Amino acid sequence: MPRADKNLMKYMGLGAQFFFSIAIALGIGWKLDKWLSLGTPLLVWLLPLLVILAILIKIIKETTKSKP
């Protein structure tokens, strides 16, 4: 497989991971907000933001690894 195709597949996988992680966090936040009977959708906002931060930190750590 050519290098360009490998990079494309890597970034497509990363995008899919990003999308599904945010969708799952939204679903969990929505269920928790209903279960806790919160007046405002607090967890619907906080959980996806935490997921985005965690994924960005993971990406930064993976891309700044020093090569031996």
C-alpha cells in the first residue's frame, strides 16, 4: 500500500474515533442529565468537551514522540 494511502487511512480512523467518541459522550451525558434530573443540560456539554480534550492530548503526545 502506498504511503499516501496509509496516511489517509490513519486520518480516516482518527476522524471516526473522534466522531464516535463525541457521540457516545453525548449519549451518556444525556442519559445522566435525565437520571440526575438536572435543570440544565450540564453533562451534555461537559462530557463531550472532556472527550475532545482527552483526544487532543492523546494526539499531541503521539505526534511529538521522539524518534530514536
